[in-house]
Amino acid sequence: MKERRKRNMSRTGLLFLFCLLMLCGCTHITEFMENTEVSGREVESLAAEKEENTVLLGGMPVGIYMETEGVLVLDTEKMTGMDGKEYTPAQGVVSSGDYITEVNHQKIEGKKQLMDLVEHLDGEKVLLTVRRENTILEKKLTPVQISKGNYRLGIWVRDNVQGGLGTITFLTKNNRFAALGHGIHDVDTSTLLTIKRGTLYRTSIQKVQKGSKGNPGTMEGIIVYNRFHQLGVIEKNTDAGIYGELNSDRSWIGEEVPIQVAEKEEIKTGGEARIRCYIDGGEVKEYSIRVTQIDKESDQVNKGMVIQVTDTELLEKTGGGIIQGGMSGSPIIQNGKLIGAVTHVFVQDSTKGYGIFIENMLKEEES
């Protein structure tokens, strides 16, 4: 009986110990489950953050057409009136870089409309509505009669830019794009063009004119300006690039390559990198470069870093490395992340050029 009670006590003790271990185990299992749940949320958060910081890699060449909002004043001119005297009616009234948006309170859509209105002038004072930077001004001038029934304002103007080539830097999954990495300026006034509308077109690169010291190379391409070759609309022209929306058909892009974007603090001076662009051979390729300088405090938004081409194939094909026309916007990749885009070439040494930080382009796209 004593032995039986001893065995029962032993069994009771073992059962108690087992229950105690199970209780402790459940506590640890609960803690483990809670920790696993927290880790899961962290993973989801990291995945969402990664998705948010991911774009589609560019490198594809495009043709560019833009119309200005109003007509851009290039210059004023001196003219001889019907009476034989010299006149400069617009001097001191409008300035190079102004935009004429209305004539006698009639909105101006383009240069042709302005010329049509001028054809019907009768010598009375004309009221011009002018946008000068961010200020709207009203200016009066007296047209000059140069022959019977023929009056002139003495102003040279422009209203569109076409024939330009550039490179897509990145695309987003909701059909947005960014290109060039710098704005489009008027060639005569150096003014950043304020656009009313613009269009991206397919382009076919036909030839690369090799560069030399003091004369960077250029790309020659064919752009067909019709609706069948339209790729999307340009909505903004800024110092950080041009931005807009693509058409739903994105077959011209080819394989879509997702890539994370880097903050400028992640960029390594002296570090190897690559640029992605189209030169010839019918495909977008990557070429070796080196980041030689970084200026995080640059007062020019599109000149944050200096790059140098090291790829022998690209140097041979271009005669220098960076081509003045067409390569702007080529994505720059370092350590598997998109860090920026090519923006300018050094004229005296076209192996070198400037780049914009990708975070500057993204900031403008999101604004």
C-alpha cells in the first residue's frame, strides 16, 4: 500500500510538473505568436515602403512638341514708318521673356492669332496683357503704319517648340512619366518656357554625330507629328524636367523594369555607376560611368552631381561620352537603385557632365 501511494504521489508530481511545463510553454508560445504578428506587420510596412519608393526604369528616347501659354516675346525691333521716320513702338513696353496673353482683352492662343489681330489694326493704341514671370501687366503701345492699311507692333514672338529629342527617366505604375531632368528653355531668351500643352512622340534615332573637344556630339532622329505616334501628354515644364501622363498603350516601353529610388545621402562619390540610354543597335543599354562629385547644397536643382563616362563602347560610339542632344534624362543607377539623371554635358570635356538627384525629380513630380 505504501508503495502504491508512493507511485500515485510520483504520478501526481509528474502530472503537476507536466502541467507547469505546459503552462510555461503556452506563455512562451503566446509571446512567440505576438512577436511573429509584430514582425508580420513590420514586413508589411517595409513592403509598402518599398513599393512606394519604386518606379519603372526609363532610358527610352522620345520626341517632344510643346506650345507656350500665350506667345513668347523674343525681342523688339526698329522699323521705318510710312512717313520715313524710324520707330521702336514696343521698346520699353515689353521685354524679352514676356508672354503676351491678350490683345485688347481678346485671349491669344498662338502666334497666328496675334498676327491676324495685327492685320486689322487701325492705328489706335493697343492694350496688351503681358505675363512677366509671375506678374500680370497691362501695357499700351501705338502701332506703326509701314504702308497703307498695314500696321506693325515691332515685336518678335514664338509660340511652340518642336523637333526636340530627350530621354524618359522614369515611369510610374499609374501611367505618369518624367523626362530630361532639366527644363526646356527658349534658345533666344534662355527663358524657361511656360507651356499650354505638349505631346510626347515616338522617335527613331537615325544617326549619332560624334563629338570632339569643344563640340559635344548630337543625335539625329525622325519624329512624325501625328496622332498615331503620340505617346502621351506633357503637362509641366520645370527646371527639374518635363512631366505628364502616358497613353494607355505602353507596348513601346518593352520590358518594364521596377527599381527603387535612392536618397542623395546614399550616393557614393567615386563609386561606380551606370547610365541607361539608347544610342544605336535598336535597344536601350546600360553603360559604365563614375560619380566624381556630389553637391547636396547646389543652388541649381539639376546640377547636383558630376559624372564621368568610363565605358569604352559608349566613348567610341559618341566620340566623347555624353551627347548634347537626346541623352538628357538618361537614368543613373548605383548599387541597384535609381539615383538621378544626366542633364548637361561639359562642352570642353564631353566625357563629363552634370546629373540631377532623383529625389529632386520626384519632388517636382509630386508637387
